[in-house]
Amino acid sequence: MRRPMATEFRSNKPKKIDKIMTEKKTGSTSKGENYEVFARDNPERPLQHIGTVQAENKELAIAHARFVYSERIWVELLIAPTNSFSNCMKPQLQGVVGMA
């Protein structure tokens, strides 16, 4: 009796299972908004960007950020929607940036 190959098992899985497995591997879903996560571990230190989470609303983004980035003790943890940021410096913008 011949042993089935791994690819044969994969092709028999329903599409929904493949989608769930992809989400688990990549950490992303097709729904929701991206949120940037900032934190500080000491009140005297500046905020630092520690990552991004994706969630359907702000409350879920907060919960997800608290869960994912709980490996350290933070004194402050903030999220902001990625689309709320404005570019102030990039090659396509005209003008000079520097000290006056």
C-alpha cells in the first residue's frame, strides 16, 4: 500500500481551514484596520514603536496589543490607527526639512 504524500493531504482540506492556518502563520486577517503600537518601559524614556496589530475596532486592538506585547512590563502602551499618521518627510514632498 502506497503512503499518501503531504500535498495530497493538503489538497483535501477545506478552503476555510487553509484560510485559518494562513491567518495563524501570518497573524493577519482580511478584516480590520491596522494599528501601530507604541510603548515605554520607563516614565523617563521616550515612546518607542514596538509593532503593529490588526483588529476590527479600537477595543479589540487594545486587547490584542496587551496580549501580544505583554512580554515586558510597560508603564505606558498606546495604539493609533495606521491611517491617522501624516507624512512629513518623504522623497515625493517638496521643500527643505532642517533646522532654521
